Amino acid sequence: MLALLSYGTIKDVAAHTGLAWHTVKEIEKSHLQKHYAKPRLKDVKYIAIDEFAVHKGHKYMTVVMDLETRQVLYVGKGKKASSLDGFWKLLKRSGSKIKAVAIDMSPAFIKAVTDHLPKSKLVFDWFHIVKLINDKLSDLRRDMFQEEQNIGVRQVLKGTRWLLLKRGYNLDTEKGEDLRLTEALKMNEPLAIMYYMKEELTLMWDHQTKREALIFLRNWCKRATKSGVKQLQQIAKTLLAFRTGILNWYDARISTGPLEGLNNKIKVLKRRAYGYRDLEYFALKIKSIHEYRIRHSLIR
């Protein structure tokens, strides 16, 4: 029966076996508790922490992943520092020595990690830095569109958000995306400045040493501050404030990228179950994703 749940929903298995829905669910939940409630943490060295929405705009859960095995180690309710309290207790008992932690720039997570893992490297990875500048770029485009009186210019700017967020080499030339973006940038100098500086910022992770990256970051922030573009100035201020964690990537080249991939799998879980009311059961299902992926890769 447990094997059937790998391929179908509880409803499907209940119909196939003739058991009640709640009976099937409790059997699986008991199995998951036995195998995933207390993960082995002793050998874990590199972790990533991130949150995801259980219900849009309402409930959140926090996930901790072992970046070497891609196994989900912990799932906590909410997105506060206290959401990780259970994980710190498990970690302390395990005797594990965490070398580095990848997180976003959430003050709650920063405090939680620095309080409980003061000797670990805190890494703000490129994924969230790029997301930060993309969000600000979208804000600028929206402001420009709302302020623009010329109907022709507004028409050009309309619908360019996804073009601005794409890397230059990902633009579809056959669909004319490169030409459309160029036209929009010609009509708005602040937008053009921010777009090209966004593209340039990604080069920070191409340097060979942390010192080279620091020089690059300082120069980039200096030009961003002098650009006169409010959103760029805000980003420069943030990057300089968090530069230590950003540059720690050169000591431990980890990121929360694997967690973003996990988030897509969590969305599939939610769709298959039409939402989970039992959050403990949902957390156990998330922890089992790693084993599910391995089992199916072997089958293929």
C-alpha cells in the first residue's frame, strides 16, 4: 500500500484497497514518522534555510536542507527565528559541526543562525542578491510606467517586466525579445542604467578571490550610489551592509538554490493533496521527497 502512495493520492489508494481515507493517511503518517521524524545530523556540514508559503499570503513553513545529500532535515511552522527552535535542539544533541549556512537576508534567520551557530560561515548567496535587484528593477519599471504620459512610450514599457528580469543571453531573438527590450531601454535612461548594472553585478561571482570580489562590489556600489536612481542606491546600501555574508561565498560556495528546486516539488505535493490541513503530516511528506527522488531515479 505504501508503494502505491508513491504514484497516487490517498484517495486513489483508499479506493483501490477499500480502506477509509483517514485510515490510509494514518498508516502512511506512522510510516513517515518512523523514518523521518529524527534525521541523522551528526555528519551534516553545510545547510540551507528558507521559507515557503503553505497558503498564499497566510501560513509559512521553514525548511532546512543538507546541501551535500539534498535531504530535508527539518520543517518548522512559520518563518520566524522561533520556527527553527526544534532544529537547534536536534542539532545540539547530534554533536554536528556545521561549517556554513546559506540563507537569504532575513533578519530573523540571521539572528537565529548567529545565536546558535556563531562559528559557522553565514552565506548570502547570489540567488537572493539577484532576486533583490530584480524586485527593485520591477519597482522602477512600474514607477516609470505610471509616471509616463506619452501613450507610445507606455505601450513600449507595457509587458516588459519579464524581459528586464531575463539575463541578456536568455532573450529569445527569434521572438524579437532583444529588440523589444532595447527599444524600451532607449526610452528610459534610469531603466537602462539599472538594467545594465544588474547584468554587471552578476559578474561578482566570477572573480577568483574574495579580495577581487570585494573591490568589484565596492566599485559597483559607488557607481550605483552616484547613478541618481533611487532603487540602485537602495541596493548599494543593502549590499554594503551585508557584504561579509555575500563574500563568504568565496569561503563556502553554497547557495539556497537546491531549496528553490525543492519548493517546486512542494507545490506539486500541495496540488496532489489539494492542500494539507495536518501540517505535521505535510512536513513528513516534504522530508520524504529526497528518498522518493532517489528511488525513482534508480527505476529510470
